[in-house]
Amino acid sequence: MTRKYFGTDGIRGRANTPPITPDLALRVGMAAGLIFNRGEYRHRVVIGKDTRLSGYMIETAMVSGFTAVGMDVLQVGPMPTPAIAMLTRSMRADLGVMISASHNPYDDNGIKLFGPDGYKLSDEIELEIEALLDADLGPRLAKSADLGRARRIEGVHDRYIEFAKRTLSRDISFEGMRVVVDCANGAGYKVTPAAFWELGADVVTIGADPDGFNINRDVGSTAPAALCQKVREVRADIGIALDGDADRLILVDEKGHVIDGDQLMAVIATSWAEDGRLSKPGIVATVMSNLGLERYLHGLGLNLVRTPVGDRYVSEAMREQGYNLGGEQSGHIILSDYTTTGDGLLAALQTLAMVKKTGKPASESCHLFEALPQILKNVRYRSGKPLEQAHVVSAIEAATRRLGTEGRLVIRPSGTEPVIRVMAEGDDRDLVETVVDDVIGALSSVAA
């Protein structure tokens, strides 16, 4: 079945424009509720959101949908995506919902769904939900006496903070460390600074004043310039930037240099390998992770298993193959000993614990390999299948031959927009740029 609504990370789009409308949100609530509302007990769903203005609209519609099919709703307000995954399990709910468009601007929004185990739904279940979205659900609505109830839950911030702190041993303290936390004016604006403060850090915050419109605006993991400047200004030891729903992060060292997800995975993998904490000798990452990371891990005797882009695919591979560490270059880091999805706070805690342990500045302890030159460009297309055109296929084959064994070429359609992404990397920057431009040229000639 072809996907009509779900992309690589739930349903996403411009708020109040199809597909992100109150009508669809209502129907997602009813459809998902019908699929998970099975068994002779009161069923419940946890709903969280980030700080976008449109979150109120979508949340209200989804509450109506779930209660209409007999599910009780627990509303927790603005909370990080990983907190919703954790609370879904903790509260023994049948389903978790996060209303967020992650790192996108405020006028976008989206719907992410978690099963009772805290993992994102499988492709198969998402297709089941899709099959119901355009169906007549009237005959399947709950009777008047069986309607669900909705209530707001207090104290969830403290639950999540305590959960995060318990992932560290009790002897770890960040006393003496000055940390700048950039919350992207998003879902982590309360819990993340509080967690570091409780662990003894001197915390300076930016991007912690959401107003419904400023989420990810010139702050956060996709716009680190403000954090780099603040770290240098206040002479901090390290900076942490989350995205809008706080499921990913990047760090900034004391010199104001960015530390991306590949370096973070190298840091945690090195530390866990030394401590015997890796469940298998290796980690899981996507096809976008730098070849430099792969070579570094091989030097430690560790494997790198690659997956398609999307932290859900990383998570699935980790579960299937028994790895307990994985992530994406963009900063989704999954620590499956503790959580089921990317968690910016937990990844930051693990990294800072290692920095504290080494006694070295972040510029030394968090830059473990030299990244190979990597070029990424996008081509927007109107319709059709440009990647199947003979001219494009020929250009891709030629580019792959030119890179040989000293580089990689990755070409993939975006899961959320009509864009084809072309990425190449290798030891020779000039060659990498040339092959990317060649493929981009071929795609542009057929994509218009």
C-alpha cells in the first residue's frame, strides 16, 4: 500500500493546511484509538506537544478523536519527544502521541505515535491507521456511556528529570562546569536546564522563552551560531543545543566549535567500549554518517551498521541485531539501555560525564576523528521518478566508479518533501564536489 499521510517520522506539514488539519488530527485519534483500543480494560493514551501555537489546535482535535472511540487521554503539555516515549511506558498507556515538527519552523507541525512499549510504530501499523483515515468510522464510534475521559497530568517534568538523572551513577556531579543550554524555544525548555542544575552545573540558558512562534528561530541544533557565540561570551566549558522536540542535540566545545552527532557517537562508543558497556562490538548509524566515523570505529575494533535515514530505522536495527548504541549525524542518539528513541538530554548527560571523567576540555575529549569532506546538495522536482531516468542512472554509475573505494555516494528521495538529496564523501574534496555536481546536473535536467 502506498503511503498517503505518513512519512519517515509520522505525519508532518504546514499547520492548518492538508494534511495537518484539525479534521485529520481528529481522524488520526479515532483510527489509532480503534487499533489500540482492544481488550476488556480502560485504554489510555498520553499526548504531549512542543511549543508551537498550532499545538493547541491539533491536541484538542486528537483528544476528541480518542475519546470518541472510548480511550482515556492523559495530557502532559509541552514535553520532549523522548519523555513521551518514557511516560507511555511508565503510565502503562496503550499509545503515546507527540505533536511536533521537530526542527521545522513554527508554522509546520506533525504527529508522531508510540506504541505501549515506547517505540515508534512500525510501518505495518502506520499503514493500518492510514487505511482507516479515509474510511467511514461512524459505525465504530463508542456508545455514549463508553466515551473516553481527558485529564491533564501534573508533575511529569519531575518524573522525566529524575529518570534522566538515574542514567548516571550517583557519584557523577557537574560541579565546576559552566554549561550553556540552548532549548530552541522548544519542548525541552523546562526540563533540560533543570536537570543540569540539579546535577551541579552552572547553567546559562538561551532559547528558553517560547511564545508559540519562535521555536527553532535562530536557535537550536540546526542554528548553532547563537550557542557558539554564547559559549565564548560566558567562557563556558561546553554548550548544548536541542531541536524543537528535544530528541536530538549538537554540542559546542569551549572554543565555540560544533560537535555533531557522529562525534558524539564516537565519544560514547569509546567510553562504553572501555567500560565494557557495549552489548555488541559496534554501533548503528545511517547512510549519512561520515566515513571518518566508520574508520575510527574500525580502529577500535568496532563495527558500524548502516541503515536508511531516520532514527526509527536505527532503532529497529538496534533491536533486531542487539546493539545498544546508535544514532544519526544530525544528533539523534539512541541509548537503548535507557530509552527507546533519540534523547537529547540523555546523550548530553553521557557525553558530559565522559568529559568530566577525562578532565580534558571538550575540544580535546569530543573531537576524536577528522571527518572526511562531505558534500550534500538537494534537487527539487515536480513529479515523476527522476532517479529512474536513463541519463540520471548513467550519471550515478559514473560518479560511483570515480569515487571507487575511497569514498561513498548516497542518493535518496526525502521522506517529507519532493526533494532528492545527493551526498558524496571521500578523501579528495575536489573529486567529491565534482561527482555531486555531475549528479545534480543530471537530475536538474529531468526534474524541472
